[in-house]
Amino acid sequence: MSKKLFYSISFVLIAALALSGTAFAASGGTARQVNRVGRVTARGSSSFTLRTIGGVEYTVQVDPATQFQRVSGGALTYGNIGVNDWVTAVGTMERNRVLNADTVVEMPANLNRGHWEGKRAYGTVLQVIPGDQTFTLITGNGRMRFTVNDDTAFTGNSVRSFAALQAGMQAVVSFKQARDGSLIARSVGGY
């Protein structure tokens, strides 16, 4: 086979793969999990409006498969979610700011909102390293390692301290990035 023919065939195959990937993404391929933390500003029979700390509004769609949880533990249903409640909604995002919720987590009523300003992450705790005061969270964007300090707030009944954080728990973390690039946990809600 000549080099010219080989390069022509290779180019056609690469172009076909690129176009099929674009078509797959446009046709609703695997969606990425996202989370949004905010206050409920309106509520309907199967959706609610969520306004984030930054002032962006999202429509959160719920269905019979949506799981409802409290950071502090205990039973929760969609009927328990009300206007002015603070929640974290986790699911897949559509283009028009519609979040199809897999999970909705009610934040505690006494939550210090200042601890949730800035960056947030949601995921599963992979590893807790007590000696380093760090833990690793698996999120939709990959693994994130957080450092805990004396200013870190722990919310809810199930995780009141760093010692109570365990691998396998779901967690919502508010964090800031230090100058050295490390991630400092400002608030951790584990359940």
C-alpha cells in the first residue's frame, strides 16, 4: 500500500470518528453529573426554581426516581421541600438551565450561608487520611483532594467532625483554593 493511500484512508477514518463523536454528543450521549446549591424560590408539582448564591436560576425537574435526602439524616420527600429551603440538586443539565435531578439534598436550616460561598463539589468520599487532615472526593469532574482545618464547618447529624467522615459517604463540599493550589474545605455536609 502506498503512503499516499495509507494517509488518505487514515484521514477519512479520523474524520469519520470525529464526526460520529460530535453526532453522538449532539444526540444526547452520556451526560455529565452536575450539582447546584441554592435557595428554592418557586415550587411546582414536578419542578422547582433554584437560585444559587451567585444569583443564577435553574429549573430543577424531579420525577418518581429522584432521591430526596437530608444532610442531617431522616426521611424526606418532595412534599417536604418548600420555598426558601436551601438544597443541593444533583443530576444532568440541559442547555436551557434545566437540571434533571437524580438527588436533592436538603441543607440544614441553621446553615451558615457564608461557608457555602465560592466553589462547591458533590460526590462520593473515596479516601480519608486522618494524619494529613485530608480526604478525596470522586466527583463528576474527577478526583478532588480537600484539606480540613479548624475553620472547616461540618453540617448535619451524621458528620459533625472530620473523624466521622468515612469512605463511601456522599458529601457536598464548599471550598476555596489556596495560593499553592490546594483545596481547603470550608464546609462539609456528609450523608
